[in-house]
Amino acid sequence: MTARHALVFGATGFIGRNLILTLDQAGVRVTAAVRNRESFGRLAAWLADRGCRTAPAELIVDFDADPIVRGEDSVWSDVTEVYNCAGAYRFGMTKDEARHGNVDSVRSVVSFAARLPQLSRLVYVSGYRVGGQDPSTVPWSPQRVERTHRRLGAYEASKVEGDAVFQAVADELGVPWSIVNPPTVIGPSSTGESDQYLGLAASLKELWQGTVAALPGDSRTFVPVVPVDYLTRFMTLLPTDPSTAGTAYWVLDDDTPALPTLMSRVGRHYRVPVPRTRIPVALVKRLPQWLTKADPETLTFLSSDRYPTDSARELARRHGLDMPDTTRTILRWADHLAAHRFGAASMDSAARTFDDYAGVRTFRIGEPDAPTVLLPGLPVNADTWAPVAAAVGHARVLDLPGLGMSTGGRGDWHAWLTALLERTPGAHLVGHSIGAAAVVEAAAAHPDKVGSITLVAPFFLQPSAGISARATPLTRWYLRRLGPNALSEKLTGSPDHTAMLQSSVQDLRRASVSANVATLFAATTNARWRSDLAAELAQYPGPIHVITGSQDPLAPALESLSPRTEFSTIGGAAHHPQLTHPDALAKAIARTRGGSQLGTVGS
């Protein structure tokens, strides 16, 4: 039997990357068709980070050239299977852009595949709404192209035409083919990891942000999904089974909940308000775009149609391929989308996810068992501390209950801190501003489980905010309308940190977060709480390190709080040194404690 050698077009895309992982796990040699060396380098790094055992070979393609691949045929003469995952997946394209990306590219790939002497199968990724076209209609007349684009929009129309063209050209050239027609492809069932944010993902983003006024559709509205790992495993089966030649398969999860139910489940999982009102699909399609905020090209996907999945399910059954649990997979995908801020946060940065502590859904940046735990202050979030955590090393940042992207509120602190310390005994707790209060309360309740504490700009050891801080409704109103530029000016006196504060502003736009920030801000003026925290700090038997900025000093009477306390000052910093002086702050947090001293770090 000839050894399998797979060539993957669209290798750098979401499906293509995951397909290469699946092929690698199956022991199949892979060549990745890419546009340039730079994209191949990024692909190779991505694959290595996810455990790919054998890096694929590189093949440069140019879809603007004819032929798309130049060179001697002997280079790829032993390719046994080709996967065409290439295409243009975005809304708002022109007709010409869409047809070039999804029709012309199909012709080119089939023509290339016809040159491969060992080819057993060409597998094409079409789509669940566009599959099953009649190849006898090819070539389409200009009038038909125009009509279809007006009716469906450029993306879906080009995929419809591409499906028909693929079959027609493959049959004409004698290329053995199979088609998969997937729906919304979500992240792997094990991790949910995805970097595609169109369609259903965009709806989940609106749900997370609290901007959904009503759920679209009814109990029959079916927007199916399939996990990418299931889809790619299905695809790799096709060249091994002769009965699959010349067949199209609708690969989707028939158990995907109806759209309003799906969104309600995700909303409850996110612990955000879920609208009770439902709006019929027919009405959604008639409302203006400025009101629905939906791209017109996405509206055709709001349908009650069902699809012919029997053949795909039977093939999967024969080969022992089981569909992962639908709801669990959707929720993992939803978590990954939210943790990466629906594309705003880098996929290449430290681990970003949600943990559960005492029932509080807690956002984390960093590894789960890192011994140094950083708790941000007001009104910022974990993202503003990520560079500091990375510089400290072996550190993680957690949004406190009710702040940033964590659920809950002030009433959850005790149980939350207890659960945190149960999983991280001997932790080095680092708290900034309001986070310093959480650190002290944890150390007071569980002194034997806290190895050491670092307090950055601890509000209770500094002058209290004015009476205006107690105007909670006004503070809440102000925070929800604050822009990143204004917030940077407010916190640092400069607009230089606007980019870093974008995510904090997004969080503050959520009503629950702004309300929690306003409530805690008012609480910082409570004289009783401030004195209790100072007293609890004095009782803690372990190492204490207090870090302040030179422009944000401690109250003079408190600088000699305890002979066990080490003090550090960051020159030129104010109340948010993680924004203005991250490197100096990281060094201060990480450096070895040398007893009671007053030091100056940075400039």
C-alpha cells in the first residue's frame, strides 16, 4: 500500500491548521500549501506549540498565477490526497473578490490535482447551506451570477457557484473527489480554541457585552455547529474509504440546540443577563441594519432548514468516530472566545481562560498552578497586569470577583479566597490597590496558607479619596461612558497608555462591572475597613513587601508599619505603576527580600 502523503491547501486557515494536526496524529506525511515563507513560519510555530510531531513540508502557491504552483511535477508526484480548505471567508466582499477567492481558486486546485499520478482523493470543504449544487449548470451565465449574488450576498453566492464548479471540473478532468459541507466550525471539543469570530461567534460577543435586546428566531431556528477536531477526523477518513468517492457529506451536529436555546445556555454560562424576548426571523430580516447590528449576508443562515446528515453519520459510525457532547463543546468554545476577547487579545500571549473558585467564574492569565498570584486594583483588569506577570515569571493574574471578566462580587471574597488558597498553598499573593485588601483578608483568614504578601499602592495605607467617591450612582454612570484615552489621562496623566486600557474600558461598559467598581471605590473611604485592614496586616506573621510610586506615597505615619515589612519606591510612578513602569514593578515584586529597608526602584 502506498504511504499516505497529504497536500493541504488553505493550510494556514482555521480548518487547515487543525487538519494538519489530525493528519499528523494519524501518521500521515503532510505538505502545507502556503502563500509565502512568513506564513509558513507562523504555521510551523503554531503546530509545534500544539504538539505536532512532524513539521509539514512547505509548498509556495500563488492563486493569482497560472499555474498556481511552479516547479517540477516530481516534487509532488507521491501526493496521495489533497485537501482544499482554501477560500475567502468574510462578509462584505465585492462580487469579484468573492468569486476569485471561492470559484477561481477551486478551478486552480482541481487542475493542479489532475497532475498528481498517485492521487486517490481530492477533498473539498464546501458548506452546509451551499452544498449539493448541480454541476451540469456550469458554466454559469453572467445573469445567473448576478442574480445569485443579489439574493445571497457575495460570500454565500460564490460558495454556491464554487460547489458546482468543483464537481464539474473534477468530473471533466477525472479527479476522484469527496465534499464535506460543514456548518459553523467551532473550536476543538477539548479546548474550544478558535480564531474565527464571524457569524455565531459575533452573536456570542454581543451577548457577552450585554448588547442583545432580543434573541433571534424560535424553537425551529437551526444554526448548527461542528467541532473542528470532529470535522478534520472525518475528512481524513475519506481517502481511506473507496465508497466515499464522488459523494458529498453534510458534517454537522443534528443535536445543536435551536439558536435561542443555544444563546440562552451560553448566556447562563457567561452569567450575563439573557433577554427573554424573542424576535421572529422574518422580522429580523426586515429591520434596518443599524438596529439589528447584523450583517445582511448573515441573515440567510437564520433558517429552520434541516440537512441530509444520514450518510455522514453512517460513515462515522462505521469508522468508530463519535460526535463530542454538543453543549460541553459549545461552552468551551464560548469560554475561549470570551477569554481572548473575541479576537482583541493575542492568541500567542500567556494562557487565558476561566477557572471556578467557590462557584465564581474567574478570569485568569497565566498558568493555573503559578505560585505568584496577582490581584489587580480599580478600575483596571487582569490584562493591564499581564506584562508584569510575564516579567515576574511563574505568575498568574486573576480578576477579583465582579471585576474585569470575573463574575460575582464583594460578598464572594471570603469563599473565593479560601478556594484559591486551597489550590495554591504557600502562595505569594500580590495585590494592587483594592487587590491589596483582598490579599490582607486572605492572609488574616489563612495565615498558614499564605507564604508571603506584596502590596502595591495599598489604598488603606494611603490618604483616603474625597467624599465624591461615595457617590456610587454617579461613579457608575461616569465609568460606563469613559473612553480609553480619558481613562489613561485619569490614571496616568498621559494618553500614552490608551491601548493598554482598551479592554478595561470594554469591561466597564458592562453594567455589572461598573456597578461593582463604583461600590468598591466607595468602600475604600470607609474608615473602619481601612483600620481593620491595617490591623490585620500588622498581625500577619510572614514576609510583607509594600511597593509604592514616588508620586503616590504612603501616609507618613504608616511607613514604619512593621519591622518585618520591606518597602520599595518606584521613582516617577503614581498609583498605577503596572501601566507606567511595568519592568521596574516586576523587578520589585520578584526580587529577593532582604529584611526591612526602604529602596528606590527605577526612575
